[in-house]
Amino acid sequence: AVNVDSGEATAEGVLRDHHGHWIIGFNRTLGQGSIFNAELQGILDGLTILHNKCWDKVSIWIDSVEVIQAIQVAFSRTSNSAFIRRIQQLLSKMDQWEMPHIPREENTKVDRIVKLAFNKNDGM
């Protein structure tokens, strides 16, 4: 997310188990940045947490069709984005992954975390 008034970007996410139960939420203030890069950083942070915990299945729910397409297209050719290349590396280590598009209005838990991130600078 990017705060319209300040241009401050925040990467955020929620990790839930296969039953939809909360595991962890995270956010990180990135400084000045774009929504696109904040979305990529959020995916990368979530995948890093999963990888460090040795979990090998992930469903990445995201409301940005642009980000989904950029990641999927990058599997057929080399990406110029370091974020996307690192995401590819982590996804290739997963036994199973998917990235469905979820409309923003169905992604309310992450939206709440964004509001917390702009009120605090807690880090990841």
C-alpha cells in the first residue's frame, strides 16, 4: 500500500493455515515507493517467512492483476525486477503454489494491517 498524502509505501500480508486460521500478520514500512513494488515486497516477505519455516505449499491471495501477470510472465522469460526473480526462486522451492486474484473488498484482514502499519513503524 502507498499512503496518498506522504507517498510512504508499506508491504504487508497475512499468513493463514489451510483452514483459514490466523498464523501471523506482518508489515514493513518501505519509505517512498510504488504500490506495485510494495505488493511485490509483501509477497517476498511472506514467501521468506514460509521458506524459513520449511512450509512448502502456498496460496497467495492478491488483489493486483498487474502483479499476478508480472510474476506469471516472468516464468517464461527473465525478469528485470530483482523482486520478481527472488519470488520466482522461492516459488520454485515450493511443492505447490497458486496465485488467485482476490478483489480488495474480500481482503479485509490485510487492509486492517495496512492501517496499523501507517500508524506504527514496527518493521517486519
